[in-house]
Amino acid sequence: MKIAIGVAGLVLAFSSVQAQNDWPQWRGPDRNDLSKEKGLLKEWPANGPELKWKATDLGAGFSGVSVVKGKIFTMGDIDGACQLMAFAEDTGKKLWSTKVGAVGGGGGYPGPRCSPAVEGESVIALGQFGDLVCAEVATGKEVWRKNLVKDFGGKLPKWGYAESPLVDDGKVFCTPGGKEGSIVALDAKTGATLWRSKDYTDDPHYTSLILETISGQKQLIHLSPANVVGVDIKDGKLLWKAAREGKTAVVPTPVYADNQVFVTSGYGVGCTAFKITKDANGFKAEQVYANKDMVDHHGGVILLDGYVYGHSDSKGWVCMDFKTGQVAWANKGVGKGAIGYADGNFYIRGEGGKGTIALIEANPKAYTEKGRFDQVDRSDKNSWPHPVIANGRLYIRDQGVLLCYDVKGK
């Protein structure tokens, strides 16, 4: 009996570790692109880490991947429809697919962009035309669906809807835009509307929401082409708003720490930091700094230990002091692209050419590469999906191909 209990305990412990290293939604469990994994490779061999498997039936599009309980979820235009798909984490075998909406769109860059979000036994995905679908994790069977334009009066952005829904505590949050409220909260089980942000009605662009607690208040933070805002997660009430104008396409997800929100976007706009405080009259936002040293187009930025890391159109890969906006270092690296983090290193992916991927030390003192390799099976499209590190594996999506690399320490 003692042995049986011990084995059960080991199995439970192993399952808990696996769950901690899953990647259930856009930018991971905490929406900050920081993997909590340990024991990964600290340097790569000359040809990069081992390619564990390759899947080739994902279809067209720029969607990222989510990884939960042995399944990988992503989206693609395939077989005449935008589809939500599940693959086996160990082998890359397709398990199921379900129709989300029409193919194409994207203003010349067709296909979906969303990273699906898993809530319990459901997975939620957003198509490029605003089709929001909830499906069963196990089978792909549709549970409910909404359309951000038809059901909520949303405004379809020029390059299509690109955000990844946020899930929390049985609720789904996304930003259709529209005069009834930019942000909508839905019941994750039924799709029923819980609230709209009636006093915040900005048009959406291509950013995704984050969830933070500021001065004891749990709130959603959103970046639009005109403002940065915080809304109450309970009812959508606008808590604070700071004017901040973007241009053409506002894409990167905001980052937050210590009462400070940092946003950045491309087309020469740069970055801005706001201090969020609360007094007897409520919340207010005050600009701390704004500069053009972090002009991040779409590859995202990561906040780690007081520094922001990402690609700037004006400088290359940049490490910036989060509090002050001062540049610590800049390096050309692999060229413009996206970033991920795990176990003391950043994984950076070039968007063009050979799609070079590099491992760099997470160090504010210097840019130090620990290995690089060129992606195999490279498409002729920009490699925009962000790298994802989950359960000892690095996932690289490039249109119809998903590559799984083993990055566990040897």
C-alpha cells in the first residue's frame, strides 16, 4: 500500500510539473511571454537543437500555438475554411479540426493570426473575420460561436482581427470595438455576454489584452490606436485612460510591473511608459517617458528583471531600462523579428530571409549569443508567429509547417 501511494504521489507531482510548463494562451500562462521552465539547453549545437518532429498540414496563416495537457492548438486556412486544429504534443499528429470561418482576408496577408486560449475543457479561437468559436478540447466539437462584427457591432480592422482572446476564471475577454463598447466579456461555457465597456469605445487594431492587479484592483489593460486604458474586470467600467496615438498598425501587447505600463508600436511611433496611481478620486495615468529607442513593429517585447527586451525598427535588438527608458545595449542580431524567453535565455526569430533563430543570454549588460540556426522548410512569407517554449520543446510555426525542437538540457 505504501508503495502504491508513493507511485501515485510521483505521478501527481509529474502531472503538476507538466501543467506548470504548458502554454495555454497567447504569451503563456501570465500573458508575459515568460516560460517558467528550467533545465533547458544553455547553448545550442552548431546546427541548432534536435528537430523532434514536423507537422505539415496546418494551412495558411500566422497563428501561434498553445500547448495544454498533451495537445497543441493553432489555426490555419485549410480545406476551404479557417480552421481551429489540435495536434498531439509528442508526435505532431493532427487530432481534429473544426471550422471557424471563411478563408483569406488579412489585407494581402491571408489567414488567421490568433493563438487559441484554453479554459478548462474548452478552447477558444478568433478568426480573421471576427468569428469567435469555442470548441471541446477533447474532440473539437463546437460549443458556441459569436461574430465580433455581427453580434457586437465591431469594426473589422484593415488587416483583419488579430488579437488572441484572454481567458480568466470562466470568462473570455476580447475587443470587437464598436459604439456599445470596445471590450466584451463572455461566459466561457455558453458565450453569453456578461458586460461591454460602455464608456470605452475605441476601434480595435491588432493588440491583445493583459490582466493585472493595480492598487488592489483587478483590471484589463488595452492599447488602441488612440489610447492606453484600464477597465474593471468585473463590469468593464473605465478606470483610467491615457492618450497615446499610434500609426497604421498598433500590434505589440502591453507589459506591466510596479504600477507602470509600457507600450510600443512601429511606423516611427516608439514606446511610452505610464505610471498608474490611485487616490480618493480614483485612478490616473501619468506619462513617465516616451522615446523612439524601442519602435517595435509586431515581434513583441518581454519585461524581465527591470529591463525590456525586443526588436526596434530604429536600432535592432534592444535592452532598455523599464523604469527610465534608457538603452542598455543594442545589436543587429538576427534582424527584425519576434522574441520568447525560457530558463535564462531569449529565443529570437528573424522574420525574413532564412528565418534565423538565435539563443541569447538574458543579460542587460551585453548581447551574447549562445547559438543560432536557420529554419528548415522555410516558406516565402514573413515568419511572424512568435517562438513558443513549452515542456522542453521549442515550437516554430511557418504557414503550413509546425516545427518542434527538443531544447531540454542533456
